[in-house]
Amino acid sequence: MRLSLSEVQQEEMCHAYYDGAPGILVSGLVWIATALVCYLFGINQAVWTLLVGGSLIYPISAIVTKAVGRPAKTSKANALNQLAMASTIWLILCCAMAYGLFLFMPTLFFPAMMVTIGSRYLIFASIYGRSIFWVMGVSLIVAGNFVFFAAIPPVVAAGLGGLIEVLFAVFVFLKVSKPVHVACNK
């Protein structure tokens, strides 16, 4: 299998998924819900909130994407679909590893997830051809490391992950390419 990257494929991804903005927003809201659950019920329930909520990000964001008038799918010929799927498999494996860290030491879960999700946004920089994903990814990776080394409480860590993603979602929504123009705003 040969993966060849082209701007046309990136433009199709940007148009189909509204530059990724709905997914970023839904992910940020899952993090915020996780922080709330952590505050009210504790870290055990919060971990499951992030894992279960995280598994619903794509279907919920697809509904939001369709609601704003985009198809939420690309042609089967778009090779970037393969990259997105590979990064999804990697994400699932990293979530399993983060859960293993949680069983070993609960405070490691949220920093591990922040770094995992931040790293996935670095892949999205290639999928969408947008440099904002580099900035968002690095922001989450740095925040995850800060949370880890500063021993930040889990509720604050989850809230920080949510805040970062929601802020970036707002930025991407404001910069999103218009429906009649499928090229991404760089």
C-alpha cells in the first residue's frame, strides 16, 4: 500500500469534516465532562467518562458536521482515509496503555491521554494540511508533561485538556473554510 499525500486530498478532508472543528469541539467537551465527573464522583468514573466519551467523538462530530452542511465522509480513493484509520488504531492502543498506567498509578492517566491526543493532532496536520494542528498537538503534549511533572490534580488536568481543545475549536470554527470554497485556510 502506498500513501501519497496531495493537497487535493487534504482539501477534500477539510471540506468533508469542516476543517476538523466539530471533532475538536466534541473532544474538548468530553474532556470538560470528564473534569466535572472527576470533581463530583472521583477519578475512577472520570477515566471511564473519557474512554467512553472518547469513543463517541467521531459519531457525534459526524452528526455535528452534517448539521453544518458538510458530508462527514470522503471518497474511498482518498489515501488520507488510510492515515486516519491507522492513527485511530494507534489511538485505541494508546488508550489501552493509558488505562494500564491508571491501574498502576491513577494520576498518570490524564497526562498520558493528553500526550496521546496531542500526538494524534500532529497526524491531523498532515491529514488536513493545517499548521494549527501542530500548535494544538504541541500544546496538549506540553500540558500533559506539565501535568505529569508538576503533579497537577486529575480534575485540573482534565479541565486543562478540555480548555485547550475548546479554545482551539473556537479558533478553527472562526477560520473554517466556507462551503463554496473547499480549500483550507492555512
